[in-house]
Amino acid sequence: MDYISTRGSAPALDFADATLAGLASDGGLYVPRTWPKFSEAEIAAMVGLPYAQLAQRIMQPFVGDCLTPERLLELTTQAYGRFAHQAVTPLVQLDQQHWLLELFHGPTLAFKDVALQLLGLLFEEFLGRSDRNLTIVGATSGDTGSAAIDAVAGRAKVDIFMLHPRGRVSDVQRRQMTTVLAPNVHNIAIEGSFDDAQAMVKRMFNDAAMTDRFAIGAVNSINWARLMAQIVYYFAAALQLGAPARKVAFSVPTGNFGDVFAGYVAAQMGLPIERLIVATNVNDILHRALSTGDYSQSTVTPTAAPSMDIQVSSNFERLLFDVGGRDGLALAEQMRGFESTRAMQLTNAQREGAAALFTSARADADEMMKAIRWAHVETGQVIDPHTAIGLHAAQTAGIDPAVPVVTLATAHAAKFRDAVEQATGVRPSLPLRVGDLFDREERLVQLPGDYAAVADYVAEHASPKV
Ligand SMILES: *Cc1c(COP(=O)(O)O)cnc(C)c1O
């Protein structure tokens, strides 16, 4: 399988190079040249496979010759062996129609671990075959940072620089990043929002002064391998609920559009998905884009679901590329327009293509709190604010009552204890696997929201590419 850029002019790469690359050199994102397809019989044969084996089966066509099936299975076994639940991503029934897919049993308590535990191993595998050093630069609204740091801390040939918006991540989220003292981990708190941090990271990928000296890699969901790993749990859940004979809908708390795009890919590969519900909080650019075709950025409002406080969803570009006829040069022009005016209209093809599978819904603070309370009172489940937004959307999207709806539970409630306590009166306790998080020493630097300051800091502390 080779990988092409959504903006049509960067060179195609194989899986290993696409994994190590960040943004494509033309500013686009890498996508597989074609979607691998499974037949109904092939999907039926996946029923009952242990998670690590299912993961190998789903991912092998994307990996191609870069890893043998035996090696890929070793890596998935190692990555998912660190999860605190044997099923890796267990399903919990809420009522006759609704289910939670618990994606938070990894080391840092959010779904980002599912992809990043594997990505850390892939980096090590592919760097071990070359004499390259990798400099990972990322921006986090909270959960990517801790999951990425856990996945690469102490690994050879990798440095990680993680930017977070100062004061806008929860205490648990910050400490999960800043208490990792491995010398290859660099935490940077910047003034500004997540989108400001993300914009600096994107700029660094396009800054020749940096890319000439450093191999800059990505752990954000612009990295294709992350999305690939997330496809697996859509299959895992649907297979348990009767696929391929029965269709399932998913409700996905959405920020950067990575997680829900993985669901879209699952559908392209042949998994019968009835609907993908894009759930947003009041930062609702995606809800507006999908319901009216207007993709225009407004300011970010901080909420109790900070990992969704995003107004520019990087992976939406992958969808626009695919449903818009895969015309990279046309998309490059459309995206240039967006980057200069912060607004764009979807084309008719893009709107219709998206509407075929996606529905969207938005939850304000009240609706989110109500969903947390509903789950607690009616089902005994304590859910986090992000999951609650997904659940609200699942319950209001008007899905046929005969179709099971799976809400992706993207974080453990203990990661957002204050909001959960406010809604339920119960303060969720941190699972034992996070240990003495609040007693450990923190290490981070604070920098202004200024690109030059961040670039200088990275250049001073990173290892040159060879
Ligand atoms: C990252 C994150 C999201 C949003 O996922 P995207 O892939 O960015 O759409 C939702 N919930 C939680 C808890 C997250 O950490």
C-alpha cells in the first residue's frame, strides 16, 4: 500500500515512511491510495478473535510489506498487553438500544492510548532499520500528550516536544505529561488555545529551517498510523453486536475528526455501519459544516470537555478529499482559501458524500451534565464529559430503534473528576494503574504563544536527523 497526500503534489510514501513523516511536504495529510475491502465472509470469520489478532487482520493491508504478519502480531500483542482489561475495548450495555465502548483501559486513561501504544512501537521498529533520529512535535488539548509521552518515554532515537495550552488542561492530564522525567520528554506550556499550539506545530512541519536539520514526526492524528489503529475497535464492537449480518451506528465525541474518520474508513472497508454521529460541544464547527456546509472558524470556548475544544479539525481534510472525488489540487486550493479567510463552503459533492454516512449533534454544558446524570442514575455508569456529549448525541440523533447505537467512551471519568462530581455527587477515584500521580515531581517549561520561541527551544534540545 502506498500513501498519497490530500493536496496532490507531495511524493507518495510507503507505510513506514508515512508513519515517520508528519504533514506531507505540500501541507496535506497522507491517506492510503485505495481502501482495502473485506468481503462479508472475511468479516464473519473475524467474530471472536482476540483483540490483538483482530488488530493484525484489519491493519495488515495498510502496512503492506513493511511488516510481516508475524511481526505485526507481535507488536499488537505487546501494545494491547498493557491494557487493564482483557477485552482491551469492552462493550457495556446501557439500555435496550445504547452501548458504551470503553476505550480508556490503557495506561493514560483515554482512547488515545489505543493508537499511541502501537505507534510508539512502530517508531522504534522503523527507526531501528535506519540511522535516523526522530523529533516528535505535537500539540495537545490534554489526552494526546500524555498518551504519546507514555508511548515514547525512554525510547532510543526519539525526542518528544509536547505543547499544551497553559491552564486549559485538567490537573490529571497535565501531571500525566509533566511527571514523566525521561530525558527525551520535553513539555512546553504555551500561552493561548489548543488551536494556537496546533498552528505552531503545523508551521514547524513547513519550516525548512527546521525540517532541513530535524526529521519532524507527528503523534497527532495527522499521523495516518494513529487512525489505522482506531479502525480496529469499530470492527470489534460491531462484530460483538451482530456484524456483518446487522448494522450498527456509532456516536463519536469529536474534536480533530480523527476518531470518527477511523469509523468512516471501517465503513469503506466493508463494515456495515448505519450512521456515524459526530458529537460536538459548543465548539461546533463540525456540526455547522455537516448540517449547513459552512466550515467557518469562530473563537474557542473552554468547556468541561477540553479535548473537544477545537475549531479547526485537521482530519476533516481527509474526508473532504475522499468524498470530493480525491482531487488533491482542487482541495489544495480550497484549503488555501480556508487558511487565509478562516472560512469555506463545502462543495455539493462534499456535502452529499458526507451526508451519506454522517449525522451531527451538539451538546451544550447543560445537556452534557444531564447525560452524565442520566447514565449514573439510570444505568449506574459513571461517564466523563466527552463520553456524555457522545451519549447526548446518540440519544437525540433519531436512529431507528432497531439499530444498536454504540457511544465511544473516550476517557475515564477520573480524568475529569470535578465535572463528574458536580453532575453526580460522586468523585471518581483514579485507577491504581496511574499510581501516585499527585506526589510526583513535575517538569515543564513555559513559553509565550510565539512561534520563534518554540522553534528555538526545539532546535536547542533536539537531535539532528542523522
Ligand atoms: C482526543 C479526544 C477526543 C476527540 O477525538 P478526535 O480524534 O480529535 O476527534 C474526544 N474525547 C477525548 C477524551 C479525547 O481525548
